Amino acid sequence: MRFMVLCEVPSSSSIVGVDMGVSMLTDVQLRRLTPREKPYKLSDTGGLFILVQTSGS
């Protein structure tokens, strides 16, 4: 599975689908991400987020 960091956003941003409850994204969390029916984002409190595509990339 490949991951691409798209950009940084302020932690106060209210982007739909971003989980702001994660303090810091870890290697284990990233490796355990699975594709869903629709693309989704996972974010840390620093504003860094990852977009997981339906293909898993």
C-alpha cells in the first residue's frame, strides 16, 4: 500500500471526513488503513493528513 501526503491544513480546519482526534499518525496506523467504498482522510492534530483512495493507494 502506498501513501501520499497531499498538504498541511490548520488543525482548526473543519474538513469533512478528517478525524481530528488522532494526536500523531504512526507507522502502525498507516499500515493498518484499509480501502473503503469512498476515499477518506485521516489526520493528526498537527494538520497533516492522508487520503486513502478506494484502490488502497
